Amino acid sequence: MRTVTLKQIAEELNISVTTVSKALKGYSDVSKETKKRVLDLAERLDYTPNSFAVSLRMRQSKIIGVIIPDTVHYFFSIVIKGILKVAEQHDYMVILMQSNEKFELEKKQIDLLLSKGVDGILISLSNNTKRFDHLQKVIKHDIPLLLFDKIAKTVNCSKVYIDDRKAAYDAVTYLINKGYRRIAHFRGDLNPQNSIDRFLGYKQALLDNNIPFDPKLVYMCNNNTDFDDGYNNAKQMFEDHGHTIDAVFTITDLISIGIIKYCDDNGIKVPDDLALFGFSNWFMSSVINPELSTVEQHPFKIGETSAEILFDEIKRKLNDEPIEYKKVVIPTELVIRKSSEKSENNPIKKVINL
Amino acid sequence: MRTVTLKQIAEELNISVTTVSKALKGYSDVSKETKKRVLDLAERLDYTPNSFAVSLRMRQSKIIGVIIPDTVHYFFSIVIKGILKVAEQHDYMVILMQSNEKFELEKKQIDLLLSKGVDGILISLSNNTKRFDHLQKVIKHDIPLLLFDKIAKTVNCSKVYIDDRKAAYDAVTYLINKGYRRIAHFRGDLNPQNSIDRFLGYKQALLDNNIPFDPKLVYMCNNNTDFDDGYNNAKQMFEDHGHTIDAVFTITDLISIGIIKYCDDNGIKVPDDLALFGFSNWFMSSVINPELSTVEQHPFKIGETSAEILFDEIKRKLNDEPIEYKKVVIPTELVIRKSSEKSENNPIKKVINL
DNA sequence: GATTTAACCGAAAACGTTTTCGATTAACAA
DNA sequence: TTGTTAATCGAAAACGTTTTCGGTTAAATC
């Protein structure tokens, strides 16, 4: 099946390619009659413009690129959903790539997207990205760029993210207000800014409530694709501190789940013996027993907003309008479920001396 | 920053565009010396071919399209990961679209992908797709097409899927061999073939083991994004049959999870009072208490295999080699966890009269 | 009748490649 | 000298659009 071109329509109707093109695009210097003839034939032949030719001529691909660390993440899969929705509304298509948390791959993928002539790029940085030349290259090519979630503060472009520090602060403050005092933190790796910020929020909440910060209560989790880290660190924590810990605030829900697992296996009751507070509101957190209190990040909103801003920049660039980079902080919310709610008849006993 | 073209390199070196192109592509009729000059300058100017022009000329986009019902599914997110991996190995990019289980949208997206000139299309059909003209259109355009997971048997193209019927049969047979006799089935909607096949496998397993099939033990779940369906149907089941049911085989893990929730809320012990067997091995199934027995579908393998076959067809088409459509059945496996393993001191009591 | 105006159309250039085919030169053989 | 061969290069066409600009008619105006 040979694809039909303007030329074929033109020959069929004995008019020029120019006129056919104009008719299809609604130019005013085409008579009503010829316009109708063209439209009818185009319809009949199921004409679709060759997008390579259009892109070449118009210097536009109508494609944006999206790079994320991993598709297999509840959070990112929802972000993608948000992006796809907005892209479709703008008649755009989305090329998806995953960096697998590797800097080199991320860099290569940026080059691929640039060579493909995408009109814009959305990216959430890998945990191992510490240099940003590849992002600067995008900017130098004058391709709209937006960082979301895992961002780099020093790169000059629009950004969409959450206030990790405040969210963590709120969560820990909530625990404190509930009466928990000896609150541990299972933190993430050092690299992504998020884990640093969440740690800082945790620390600040303690200090603001006159609870001394104890580094011995901070445990490091570096793997975030499995719950073993939470499990093993829970074991370690009980070895280190016995049953003196009131609550744990974890960098992510998965870690909390690992702790729940450990508690299940060892007859420790959540939340009566140990309260838990996670982060990200993974799907399973509403499903596990006890249901997990957590921080809602609104990933769909993050995806939507990021895409909206990017398309706005693309449009402005086309119209030679000035672009000012936006920094949007998506508000987070605490989702209170059972894991942080000690039962009435078993109030918090352990209150350490302040 | 103006992007650099062959023409610019040619002018700089006072040679023709032709020669520059040939030098870059390693043609033999370019002298060693000029070749070196071209390569050096191209390197220095960071030349990258304009992909629109290349695509126009070569009639190849180096892009494949992928349509899935929903990105926010553990299963699909892993399939995507598999596809992306293989695509990258083949120097291909992936345009991702989600149909949101809507036929009209799926159809429109096919048109969009065709108009974009993708070199091939991978698709898992929406639950509401009952006509296949849009797929026939792809075939008529001579664009390699592959259906995976949710397939249409009547469409003449390659397919990658699992044997739902056999997997269900195996799961239910396992339950029977474990001593469970009165086994209910929470099935899915009528539309996707998968849910029919799983139901048929369930039925066959009963019959082959001389257990009468009782339609009253089959409950219909139509929503598969939430666990309410499992929860509510569990309630209904206990109202209908009291505690006479041994086990439930569910169309998907999520439904089992809903049942677990209901049991949790009503003091019913899983698996001692009721055994459960799910389908798909969602991440959370290894996390929930009790851990859920289920069927592993190997989504990564499905993604990989689908992409491999598609790229093979694309290659063959380029070389004018004959293409024979493949139907690959990815083997499934039972994942036995606690939800189907009644404890020793609480053996199965209820054995109905055969 | 001459001139302006409006309506309609098409030639041609441009976007940046790839590839065919012929041209040119130099070296070599007859 | 003529003819052959190998090595190197470039003109030009083609891929399918979009858009500028000028041309041709016919109607309207003076």
C-alpha cells in the first residue's frame, strides 16, 4: 500500500501541489470549489501528511522526550500518566527513556533525544548524576528543558518538585504531637537531594520540639527497590536499642513495609509497640496491615504540571516570546492511617527525659 | 546555537556535500585524507545528522510505538521496562501511549503512530476493543505489528502472551491437591479474553478432579484498579455461603488483597479459614500478610520478547525477507506463599461429598 | 477604454539528507 | 600514441512538505 502524497492528489485533480497544500491548510486563496475537491479526494484516499517532511520543513517534531530513572516505580508510573494525558491534549507524543539510575546512560539518552529533534525534554535525574554538562547542552541547543522530582538546583531551567524538607518536618511533627518522643529515621542514600532534605526535615522537627537529635537513631538504607533494607535495619535497630524506640519515620513507604514485615515476624505490634510513618503513598500502603501513614506527593499533578509548563515554553519559543523559568512546588499532604495511631487503651508509655 | 549541517562542513572544507556525507558514512570512494578532514571537523563542530531529513530520505523513523491500557500497573510498568531495554539495544526509541481502556482512544493513537511514521507497533488491547479495523489498517500499511498480553486471536500478526487457561488450571489444581475442595472463583469482566480463559481453566481443573462446578461460587469483579471489588464480593460470598468455602482463586492479586482486607476486618484467618490464590504476582503480594500465592507472568520477558520479535520483523522488512508471524507463549509459574498453605495443626476439615 | 482590484493559482525555493551516475584525473599498459 | 583502469569527487535527483512571491484572469471602477 503506497502512501498517498500531495503530489498524487495534485496530479489526480490536475492542479499544483501548492494549491493542494493550501486547500488542506485552509488558506484563503483557494476557491471554494477546488478546496472541496481537494478535501474530498484527500478524505477518500485517506491522506495523511508525511510527518518527516513536515518536521523537516517546520523544524518541529511534535515529540517531547521524558527520562526517568525507572518505570517500575509506582510514583513514576503515575507521573508518566500525567505527562501522557497533557501531551495528548497538546497533540504531542512522548518518547520515554529510563536511565536505570546510571549517569552515563542518562547522558547518552539526552544526546539521542537531541539528535531526534524533540521539541522539549522532561527529566528526573538519576541518583548518580552529579555533573550537569548534558543538561547544559540541552539549554545551549535552545530546547526547552524541565527537571522534576529529582532536580539539580544549579541548572537554569524550570523545575517541578515537592518540598521534601517540609513534608518530612510535618510528618515528624505529627508524630511528636501524637506523643511519640523517641523517633528513629531510616534515611536514604546521600546522593539524591530528596533524602538529604527529608533527613533535615526530620532533624529540624525534633529540634523545634526540644527533642535532642540522636545520630544513633538514624539508619541508612541505600536500596530502594526491595524491602530488605527496612527489614534488616529494623533488626539492627532492635538490637541496638531494644524496645525503647517509639516510632520510625522512613524515607519511603517501602522501608516502612520492611519494618512491618520484621515486626510481624517477631511479634512486635504496629503501631502499639512501634509507630511507623512512610513517604510517597505507594499503592500498597493502603493495603498492608496495618495501613501505613505516609506523605502524599501527588505524582499525577507533578506530571501534569511539568508537561504544562514545558508545552508553554515550547509555544513561547515558537512565538519568539520571552521565557521565564518557573519553579513550582507541589504541596504535599500527610495521609494518616493506622500505623501511626496508637490505640486508646494502649497509650504511649515510653517518654524519655527531655 | 545554529545546528550544523553537511552543507556547512562542506563549505568550510571547500568540498561537496556529497563527499562529506560519504566520508561520514564510510564510503570507499573518499580519499583517506579528505575523510580525516571531514571526520575531524564534524567531531569539532559536534555534528549530528538531522533526523527529520534522514527519516524523510530513508523512510525510517527509528521509533516504535507502544500502546498499553494503563501505565499505572505493576505488570505493564515491567513490560515497558523490558521493551525499553531491547529498544535501546537496537538503537530505537519508544513512543508510549496509553489507551485508558478506551477503544476510541486506542484507535486514534494507532492513527497518530501511523502518521508519525513509526517503524513498528506493540500493543496490548484495551478491554473495550472488540473490533479490529484499526489493527488491520496497520497491517495494510505494511507496518510490523505485534500484540502482547491482551491479544486478538483473529488478527493476523505476531503475538506474545501467556496461557491463561493453563495457568489458572495449574493454580486451581494446586489448591485441589492441597486438599481444598470447595473453591470459589472471583472472575473478571467478560471482555478481555484473559478473564474468560482463567475462568475456563478454573472450571476445567474442578471437572478433571471430579469436583462439580457450581456457578454460585463464581463472583464477578469488573473493576481492577481498586480492591473494593474483592472486599465486597468477599462479604457477599460469606453471606451466601457462610463459612463453607475452602479457598478462592481470583482473577488478579488485587482481588485477593481485597478479600484479605475483608477477612482482616472480620476475624477470618487466611489461610486457615480461607485459602487464597491470586494471579500476576504484583509486588505487594510478597509484602502483604499473609503473603499471597499467585501466578508469575514474567512481564519483563513478555516485553523483551515482544520487542525482539518486532525488531526482527522490521529488519526483515527492510531486507525484503519473508516474514512469518510468531506466536510465543511465555511460560508461567506458580508462586507458592502462605495464603494457600494451611498450617499443620489446622488441616482442612471441610470436604464435601463427591 | 483604461486602470485598478480581487480572486485564484502555481513556480520555485527551502528544509538536510542519501545515493546514483557520470566526470575527471593520473597512472599504467599496450 | 591510444586505451584501460583505479581513485576520487560532485551534480543532481529524490524524499514530501510549506510558504513566498509573482502571474493570470475577470470583474469592478474611473
